[in-house]
Amino acid sequence: MKLFVGLGNPGAKYAGNRHNIGFMALDRIADEHGFGSWQTKFQGQICQGRLGDEKVALLKPMTFMNLSGQAVGEAMRFYQLTPSDLVVFHDELDLAPGKLRLKQGGGHAGHNGLRSLHAHIGPDYARVRLGIGHPGHKDRVAPYVLSDFAKSDQQWLDDLMRGIADGAEALAKGDGARFSNAVALRAAPSRKPSPPAPKPAKPAPAPSETTQQDDPRSPLQKLMDKFR
């Protein structure tokens, strides 16, 4: 069994925030792959389903971001999972909006949700880093991540979510390359080259030229034929 965790904050107030992109990813996977209904359990919202041959549980901690590890740790103990069974979806300031990168293990880079996970289960879990861009200065980070995505972000955000849903089965199987490729195809769909423009047709010769070149009669014969 695999456990996919999306990081975010609970409640309608935060639903559209950049910080909640992890929740959004899980919602799209659940919708596109026909997962069961969300239930309240493990200090969070959880639902289950299958991605290919893999049984997968989706968990959205309802503890607020900086206590996410409590919910994740509780779920992992219940299902007897190890960090190798866990994939965490979270917002990433250091990636451009719409970019996605996979990472196995490593530090938390100051992310409060990851910091809490490290404290409860250690660092050896997979992460799906979802780029939201950086506001430009560290003093603007908090209001930035706790603000909703702009209308201008909706196209790339929807492409990213669809790509995640497309590649979710590969991710559950541990095929990171195939998962990333599915996202890339949505983010930058291939375009068929336009057919070459037809070559302009050569102009037909003027009637006088045709007559002069193709008519073997002499001028006198032409005149006599005219009055016959």
C-alpha cells in the first residue's frame, strides 16, 4: 500500500491558497481515478482507491501545516507503513510556477509542513515539489503562500493538476520518469507542425502568346479562315 499526502491548511479560507496546492493535487487524483469518499480519520481527511495494481490512500492533514507530521505519523502507524511507502505533495518556492520536481529524502528547506514530517517520521520519504514561484523577498513569503492563486495562474495550474492525475499510476508504481513525463506533456503539449504552404501555380500564358506559339497558320490563312 502507498500513502500519498498533500500538504495544506484546512477550511474554506485557505482552499485556494498557494500553500494548499498539495491538497489540490490529491483532490484531482481522487476525482480522476474514482477514489472513495473522503472520511475523517488520523486527524485528517482520507480516501482510498487503486492506481493500477497499487492500493493507495490519499491523506490531507487537518492539523494545519506546521503540525502535518502528527496526522501522517498516525496514519503510517495504523497501516504499518515505512517512509519508503510515502509520497508527499507540497508547494515549492524555489521552482517557477507550474514546474514539478521529484525528490527522495533530504532536508526540509524551511518548509513548515516538511519540518513537522521530519520530526515525526524522519526525512527518508519521496516528495513531489510543486512550483509556485517566489515573491522576491523573504519578508513577503508568508503573505504570498497564504494568498490565493491569481486568475492568470489558472491555466498552468489546471495543466499541472491534470498532468499529476495522468501520471499518478506511474508514481504509485515508483516510475518517477514516466510520472514526470506525463506532467510535462500536459504543461507543454506537443504541437503538430503546420503543413507547408502550397507553391504558387505558374501563370498560364496569355491567349496571344498561345496563338503565336502554337498556331501554325500564316496571317493570310488566319484571315481567310475568319470569313469562311
